[in-house]
Amino acid sequence: MSSTYEAYEYYRRGCELLESRDFRAASVALERAKRLEPNKASILEALGRAYLSSCAYRRAAEEFAAAVELQPTDHYAHFGLGRALERMGDRAGSERHYKLARCFGSTLV
């Protein structure tokens, strides 16, 4: 089995666990996917969602920031980064990323 296929299987499983609101289990599957494919923005974004939903805000911010680095126009990654920063008390940082999310088409903020 190729590492790309294995990463996709972990990613898919992580997304299923996110949908079922099992955020900690989702983060385990998504961390495995990330180890195999560390530069896939979709994996990083999903992992950020899992951490955000688990109240692991610093880890969420790290994953969303990495996703933004890979895909600077990804509105959801900017939104997620803004939300994580807001939860950590960084109002200026969160507002910056919320504005960018809106500029890139987000209707979440």
C-alpha cells in the first residue's frame, strides 16, 4: 500500500470521526495522515478543525497557520485560524484572519 493511499485512508477516517463529533479520535487519525503527507493543506485544515473542536486552541492555530501557508487564499483556514486565535485571547490576530476569510469569500464571519 502506498503512503499516499494510506494517508488518504487516515484522512477519510478522520473526516468521518469529525462528522460523528469524535474529535479526539479524529485528531489521532489525522495526525497519522499528516505524518505521511505533511504538506497537504486538506489534512492540516481537518486536523485544525479537530483540535479546535477539542479546545486545543494552540494546536489548532498551528495547523490552520500551516494550511494558510500552503494555501493563502483558503477562506476556511483563515476562519479557523481566526477562531483559534480568538479563543486564545488574541483579538488583533483573530480579526486579521477573519477579515482575510471574508475577503476570500467566507460567509462564516
